[in-house]
Amino acid sequence: MEFGTMAIAGLAVGAIIGFIIANLLVKKSAQSKIDEANKKADLTLKEAEITARRKLDESESKADRIVSKAETRNEQIKQKKIQEAKDKYAKLKEDYQNYKADQKVEMKEREMQVISLEKGLKQKQDNLKAEVEAIEVREAEVEAIKGNLEKQLKIVARKKEELEKSQDEHIKQLESIARMTESEAKDRLLEAIKGKAETDALAIEKETINEAKNRATKEAKKIIIQTIQRMGAEYTIENTVSVFNLDSDDIKGQIIGREGRNIRALEAATGAEIIVDDTPEAIIISSFDPIRREVCRLSLKRLVADGRIHPAKIEETVAKVQKQLEEQIKEIGERTVIDLDIHGLHPTIIRMVGRMRFRSSYGQNLLKHSIETATLCSVMAAELGMNSRQIKMAKRAGLLHDLGKVAEEESELSHALLGMQMLEKVKEHPVVLNAVGAHHDEIEMNNIISPLVQACDAISGARPGARREILESYLKRIGELEELALGYDGVQKAYAIQAGRELRVIVESEKVTDAFADDLAFMISQKIQDEMQYPGQVKVTVIREKRATAIAR
């Protein structure tokens, strides 16, 4: 309706505007056309009215249709809501009826349970009544037994009095016969029993101790055998010579040098004896010290590969090899402690462990011996049922027990006490210190790890072929020979070569003159002859060399 009204209004406004425009046009046109214009205006107005009326009718019809459609839609929604409400009411009613039915079933079940409980309770009451009656019967029986016991107790008390009187009379008769009072007889009897008990106790104690010793010895042997079986190692006796192979015999001349200058410089720098003989394509390096021998071998290898062999180059190469070998020693020590899973060792001790690789004990490589002792200690500790901390401590002490054998400073202490002293400086654990110092019974053992290390050290050294006593005594004699020469003033270095048959002494040219060199050789030889025991003879060679060095700038 509103749309139709607006359309009619619009058409009316348009007609008015058209009318005004027509009037204006008529005024401007000739007077003759005024009538014609009026006619056209009337026609236009009529057409506008007809059009407006038609659109108004159409708008009213459309509005009626919209209203009818809306009313139909509202009726549908209303019916739908009513149906939903009915369905919900029906569902709630059904749920309520189901709930009531369930309540009835539950109430019936509860009634059945109550009836069952009442029956059970009645049965228990009957049983309780029967038990009460039985208890009353028993109480009557107990009262009867109690009366009987009281009578018997009175009889026993009377007989006891009679027995005590009889016993007193008997004791008096025994005292008169034995001429001893009762207390004296008790004392003698107790002394006799006590003496017999002490004798029996001593016999039992002795038997127990012997049995414990036998059992302990048997168990100890069993544990040692099991430990040895679990730890197998191969041994190679350390030699005092190394063979350096050459590509050709022509290189021997370069190694010897003019008038033997090169070979003398190499021997003076390394402390090892170099033997050049008729052996084809080979040179023998001899020294009781494995480190010196290795330095000499590596230096020769570098010099031969470089081709320039002269005293200055020899000294430079030896210095580099010594530095390289020092780094290798550290790596060996680090690798050893990593392989054994030992943590927290001081860097100085790790370096000393690496030095063990180039030392031997009675011909047995010291590092291999220490590793085996450490492994044996850990295995034996496990066999004895020790905890993980004690097992690690035993392994640690086993590795470090011979540390004193690789000490760099000279000392009068035994290697066990020296090793303990070295470990004290780095604040090692007291258990390890005692185990190291006591493994040759030089100090008293104060923990279970110490005898374990001592036993495993003996096991490692007692394997067939593991050690060679002759080599150890030889190495000791060689070391004493060099120490004797180093005790003189002006001696810079001293090397025992040719299996200890020659002692080469290098002196400082500023302190020792040529004349005194002869006297020094004689004094050293006499001291060796007076203080040492050795097979054959020892040749003492004193070497004095003066070098003049100038630098051109």
C-alpha cells in the first residue's frame, strides 16, 4: 500500500512538473499552439492518472499476496512449535514412566535384600544363642577343673614342704659325710664346670679358626683362579735393541759422516749406541732406556727421509722428536685412562702413566703390567662382592701402583714409597695412597684394597714368561753406571753403551780442560772398579768438544 501511494505521488509530481514545463513552452511558443498544448496536457494528465491507478492496484495486490504468504508461514511455524512441544512432553512422560518402573524394580530388589538380611540375622542370633549355651557349659566344666586343680596344688605344696625337709636332711647328711658346706660344694662344682667349659671353648675356637682358614684359603684360591681365567694377556719381553731398516747400504756412509762426526753427534744427542756392522740394509740401535732408543729411531727415520745429515741438523731433529714423543706420551696416558674408564686423574699423573709405555719391569712392559694389574684388581673386587665404588678404586690403585718407577727425579726412596709421595702431591685418594705405598709391605695396610693390589701385582708378574730377572738386574747396573759418572763436577751427560761395556761421558768444555779429561776418565774407571760388580771390563770414554758460534747480522 505504501509503495502504491508513493508511486501515485511520484506520478502526480511528475505530471505537475510536466504541466509547468508545458505552460512555459506554451508561453514561449506562438499563441496559436496554446490550445493544442492544453489538450496534450490534459491527455498526459489523464494517462498519468490511469497509470498511477493501475500501479496502485498492482501494489495493493502484491501487498495482499505478501501478507497472505507471511500469515501462512507463521501458521506453519506455530504448528511446528506445537508439534515439538507435544513430542517433548511425550518423551518426558515416557522417561518418567520408565523411571517409575525402574524405581519399582529397585524397591522390590531392596525388599528382597532386606528379607535375606533378616533371615541371616535370625540365623546368626540362633547360632550366637547356641554358642552362649556352649560357653556356659564350658564355664561350668572350667569351674570344676579349677576346684580340682586347687585341691591338687594344695597336695603339691604339702609334698613340696616334705621334699624340702627331706632335701635339707639329705644335704646335712652329705655335709657331714663330705665335711663341706653347701656353698663350698657349689663353688668347687662351678670351678670344675668352668674349667671344662673353657677347655671345650678353646678347642671349639681352635677348630673354628682352622676351619675358617681352610675355607678362606680354598675360597681365595678359587677367586684367584677365576680372576686369572677371566683375564688373559700375552707378553713380549722388552728388548734393549732396535733394528732400523735402510733402503740401501749407501745411506750408512751418510749416517756415519766424515770421520764419524754424524754418528757421534747422534749418539751424544740421544744417549743411544748406534751399531753399524755388516748386517745388510740395517742399523742396530742399542740402549737400556726405551725412550732414548725410540728418540734415536725416530730421529734416524726423519734424517734419512730428509737426506741432510750433519751435526746441526741432527741436534735440531732430535729436539723435535723429543717434543713429539712427549706429546705421544700424553696421548698414551689419556688413551689408557679412557680405556680403563678411570676419571679424575691429575694431568701430571696421566703423563706419568704414558711414560710407563717406555719402561720395563724385569723385562715386562710396565704399562701393560699396570693395565693388567688394574683389570685383575677390578675383576677380583667384583668376585669378592665389593660395591661399584670399591671396584673403581681398586682399578685406580692397580694402574698407579708402580708409578714410582717412572719418576723423573732421583730419589733414595723405593718405587712404592716414591709413587705414594708423587700421588700425595696431587691429593690422590687415601685408599689409593695406602695401596701404592703398601704393595711391597713397606707401610702398614689399612684398607681392603691394599692387599688386593698386592695380590694382583704378584699374579701379573708370576705369569710364565712375564718377567726376566736377568734383564732387570742388567738395567739396574746400567743405570748405576750412568749415575756414578754424573756425580762428577763438569759432567753434562753420561751414556752406558755396548751392553754396559763402555761408558761415554760428555763434559762441558768450559769446566773441564783436555788435561783434566784424562784424569776424569781415570777417576771414573777407578770408582767403577771399587764400587760396582760387573762381568768383563768397562771402558770409560770422556768426550770434550768446544764449539764456536757467531751470528752475522
